[in-house]
Amino acid sequence: MSKEIKPIKTVVEKQPGSNIEVKVTLAWADVASYKDAVMLSIQKDYEVDGFRKGNVPIATIEKNVSTSLVNEMMAEEALNDIYPTILKDNNIDALGRPEVIFTKLAVDNDVECTIKTAVYPEFTLPDYKKIAKTVVKEVTEPAEGFAATDEEVTQAFKELQHMRAHQEMH
């Protein structure tokens, strides 16, 4: 459905364990703009005696369906559209499905919700160039008791050649 809406307010708070909490405030007018789409969505599966499934008039649905359910569905649709923008605008690298809690959802009032989600953990790379210099220095000097003489290397090659020749004959 994707509409161009923007949050009134967004507050990002880091939580322990690579989690964040985002408090979002949306204008009621933006949320209410999803009413037609939500009603059509409800209409698809709604059944009432005297009407075929999917053909119940919207006015009948409005009389029978809870206003709070419709409001919640509108808010969810609005949040689904705006969530990627919230992540992008706040440089949030979210993982998995967020947990959404609507803290304020009333007609003609701004809608407030809290989104909790996991993020990639932050870490700082150590000075890898310094580590590489010490590791390379350690590797170029053979460890004690592991140095091989030229004769040992030559003998190892001869044994490998002999094994290969033996494998090829079979």
C-alpha cells in the first residue's frame, strides 16, 4: 500500500544486549488515511447472513466491527509503511521481526508506539596492522624443535613422489 508519511517524533534508545527501543509518534490524519484499505481488507473475509463472503457492504462492516480493531489495523498498516524509513533515517541495522506496542491509540489523537528490535552488535576492530606485524614476525621464525633440515625436506618429497607413483599404478 506504501504511502508517503513521516513520523512526528522518533526517539531511539539503546538497550542492553544489542537491542534498541524506538518510540514513534504518528499523526492521526496519516493513520486515518489507511481506513479505506483496511476496510477493504476486512471485507475480503467478512461474512454476514444475506451477503456472500467478500461482498458485505462497508457500512455494514463498520456497524459490526469494533472501532478499536479498525484503528489498530490502520496504525499497523501505517507503521508497516513507515518502518523502513525509520530504520534508514536513524541508521538502525535491525535483525528479525520487531515487537510493536501501541501505547496511545485514540481517534483524533497522535498515535504513539514503541518498537523493540535486535540490532547487529557494535564492536571495534583492534589494530589489525599491529597484530599482523607481530604474527608475521612469529611465523617467519621457526618454532623451537620444528625446524627441518634440507635433507629432511628432500626425503619428504621423495616419499610423496613414491606414494603418488604407487597410487597411479593401481
